[in-house]
Amino acid sequence: MDPTSLERLAALKRRLPQKLSLPESKPAQGQPMGRHPLETTQDPEKLFAELINASPDGHVPQHLLERLRGLEQQRGEGADGQTANQDGMSCEQEQYRVFEALLGDDEGM
């Protein structure tokens, strides 16, 4: 580099702002920092609503369906007398089977 360029570079360096200190941000209460509501929601109805809002085309990843199913089963364990159909499936299991079948129909298009 020639002396003029070095001088201009040094002048630019002197004019650059110093690092700004970042304000300390507090995570929202009830939500661990950096986690999406799909990962933290424990209410199956709220999780279902979040899934619908997050999926514009109706495609829901399998692991999220499993999480929803698990939350509903946990909630259902407290309730006695789940009705079963002829195949021994509970109503919730039957609904999931139908829901997954509908999702599969849309993927083929």
C-alpha cells in the first residue's frame, strides 16, 4: 500500500464508532429464551393451534404430531373410561389415524 492509502485507512479507523454495549434483555416469563411455542407449549389445544398457525400448507412434521399425541395421552390418562371402537382404538387414536390419512392425501397432489 502506498503512504496515502495507509494515511486514509488510519483516518477511517479513528472515525469508526466504538463497540456499543448491548442492553440486557430479559426472556419473556414462562418461555425459555430462544425456544418456539411449538417446543414449550404443554396444553394440547394450544399446541394444535400453534401447529395450524405455523403450517400454511397443512404439512406438520411427524415429530410434532408425536408430541401432540403424547400431550393428549398424558391429559387423557387422568380421565377414566376412554371409549374404544371395534379395533380397540380410542377415539383420539382414531382421530389421529384419520388426520394422518388426510395429510397423506394432500401430499400426493
